[in-house]
Amino acid sequence: MARLKLAVLISGRGSNLQALIDACRDAAYPAEIVLVISNEADALGLERAKAAGIPTRVVPHRDFPDRPAFETALTAAIETSGAGLVCLAGFMRMLTDGFANRWRDKLVNIHPSLLPAFKGLDTHARAIAAGVRIAGCTVHFVRPAMDEGPIIAQAAVPVLPGDDAAILAARVLAQEHIIFPVAVRLIAEGRIKVVGERAEIAGVSAHRGALVNPAPDG
Ligand code: GRF
């Protein structure tokens, strides 16, 4: 079967991009990255893409008069690449309704919280300040409203005594690198159907265990 073609949009470090690159190295993985776009010319993720032999494009948002003009350039580059799925992997620009609607159900984002909790920025500091015992990350289809849309995959981690935002971010990030390739695989396999504003997954096998924090015997 043909592999699903991915365009990955980044702004910085690109560790989630790297997780997708690594997953796509497996010939049995049902997707391949055909283009990496960054709005920042010095994004480390661009080097990761080049090292993997993946075409890159820099589309600097500052070169455009407004958001729609910037996004028209993004869409043109994605369309030329032939990508069928767009992955936002640390892409730090707000998107207009027009872009979200153009790529509806073909646009996914990774967010470092258990949505719908902690939309927006500084999720880990806010989770610690709120005193939650469990944090995590989410891959979801993008809708016009920020950090909203049908949820595809989530992973949960404990918040531990002494955690600061950086420690918690690292614990969550390790799980981001797992669930992003999982979500893309499920989409590529045609196993996700969006019904209303929920994503239904065919033949899903979830872990039956629960994450309890503090541990019951702790
Ligand atoms: C990740 O924490 C992701 O959840 C958020 O931005 C960060 C990007 O990190 N959207 P990286 O560039 O993938 O390393």
C-alpha cells in the first residue's frame, strides 16, 4: 500500500519531528515525510530533516503582510509536496479558521497537556500550580479554536513532588515522542473516523491498567 505523505510544520527544536523521522525509517510504517516547513530559518529541526534527507522549506511569517498571506504560502508548499496529512510539531504560529478548514481532518497537532485541560502556553507550570497529580500530552485534529479538535491519542504521566516545569516537560516529552507516531499510524491505516467532534478508532487496544498517583500503597 502507498504510504501516507506527511508535511511536518515546525518552529524550533524538532524533537517530535525526529520521532516521526525515526518511525518512518521502518519500511513497515505506513507514512513518510515528504516536506518539513519551518517559519524560523534557524530552527534546529531543519537540520534534523536535512540529516534524514528530507526536503525542507523556510516560510518566514515576517515576510508576509498578514496571517492569510503567510498561510497561502504554507498551503501552496504543502499542496506541491503532495502531502495528505499535515503534522504540527511545535509550530508556534496561531492559525486562521481558513487554514484549519482547508486542512480539516488532515491536520494534527501535538499539545503538551491532557486536553481539554491546559490549552495554550506554559502548560507544565500551570499544571504544577494547579496541583494536578497526573499530566500528559494529546494528539488531536485541529479545529479553528486553539487546542481544540477530536482527540486521537493521549499519554499520562505522574506529577511528582519536587517537579518543576522543566522536569515535568521532559517526562511528558518522552511520551509525546511515542503518541505522535502512533496517532499518525492510525490515521495512515485509515482507522480513524471523525464522528461529530469525536475521533473513533477501529480495533483499538488500550492498556487496561490505571495510573494512580500517589500510588495506593505509597
Ligand atoms: C512540544 O512540547 C509540543 O507538544 C509543543 O511544542 C513542543 C515542541 O517540541 N506543541 P519539539 O520542537 O518537537 O522538540
